[in-house]
Amino acid sequence: NARDAMPNGGRLRVSSANRVIAGPVDGIAKPKPGEYAALIVSDEGCGMTPEVRARIFEPFFSTKPRERGMGLGLAMVMGIVTDSGGTVLVDSRPGEGTTFTVLLPRTIEPAEALPAPKEAVPSAPAVAPTILLVDDEVPVRSVAARMLRRSGYRVIEAQDGSEAIGIAVEGVQRVDLLLTDLVMPGLHGTEVIARFREARPGVPVICMTGFAGDSPDVAGLGKSASVILSKPFSSEELLRSVGLALESGSLTT
């Protein structure tokens, strides 16, 4: 991001420091008071308007052309940092550059020795619905999986249609919902859905696509998908689609 913000060159500074949080901070995630390790990245680029700054951590939001980025990098950074109990602070103004400060909780306790491995104990059946997520684009799949897991869903990730069908046919793992991309290398989404329904009849399907509703690819789905989810999508849109599909129980039309 700093490189793109400085097309004519400039200085990029990377530093670290110890920080103590004693009260509220202006971040998306609100860290608890305590000691933090800070990673600070500053550039001398074009900076951001308040409107852009407010949206930079949204999945799929980007000010760059589609071919130069998908708008998932900062969303993934924020997800990893907040999962670790930290946050990311942003200071940016048009024409004055940008500074990102990543705050991660410090650990001052000595590391504990790993316990000796125990015999595997069969786990209890999962209460949360299990979603088979299929997308060949790793950033998209990772962000969607994180959104779902944060909401309590169990997620099985597959990098392409062949892997997904293998999981479905094997029949070892429970699958309550198929969430698949439409256009992927190898098996097309329509074929993935058709073969999945043969292996797991009655299981609802959501198809993700960046194509318009009147495109041949989307039209070719017909009634095979319970829900069609347009890319890019927000966390709310993804979770709403998942809820609708699971409530339907299966294809109802």
C-alpha cells in the first residue's frame, strides 16, 4: 500500500516500540488496558480522506483498479491482529502520508513446556453448522472463512471443486451448507454444485459470483443454488445469505 501511495518515490519507515494502553484508543477493535508491542509503518504518500480511512478495513474495499488488488490485504491484517487481542491504529491526511500502528499484547510470562501428547479422544458432535467453503482465490477464501468462524460456524476449506467433491463423496465429515465460487480453474461452479447434490442431496447451496445476474454464467445456474451471493460482499451480507440458506433446509423451488 505504501508503494502504491508513493508512485514517485519517498521514504518508508518501519519501527517498533513498547506501548502502554491506559484508556480508550481510537481503533476499530478496542484493546484492553495493558502493555503492547507496537509495529509502526509510515509513508510519505498521498494520504487518505476521512471517508476512505473509515472503510479501509472493509473486505473488498479498494481505491485501486481491480487488476491491482482485491481489497483484502488490510481486512486480513485486521482480522489476524484482532484475533490476537490487538488493534490497528491509522493516522492519515491527504497530502501528509499515512502511519499504521499495529498493537499486539505483550507476553511477559515465561513460555510453558508443551504437554506430552495424549491419545486422541473422539470429539463430541459439533453443534454449530458446518460449511464447506470452496474458492480458488486464497485471500477471498481466508476472509470468508474468518467471517464465518467468528460467527460460530465450523468451516471446511477447499481450494477447488475437485477437493470439495472429494470431501462430499468421502462422506466422513458433516456438511450442512456448500458455499462455492462460480468460476474456478478445473471444475466450474455449476458442475461442482451438480456433483455435490448427487453426493449430498438436500444440503443447501450458496454460489458466490462477481458476474451480473443476467450473465450467461449466472443464468446457467438456473435453480441449482439456494442463494446467489454477489461479490464483493460484506460480512453482514455473507452471514445473511448463510442464514437464509440454512433456514431453507434445501432447495425449495
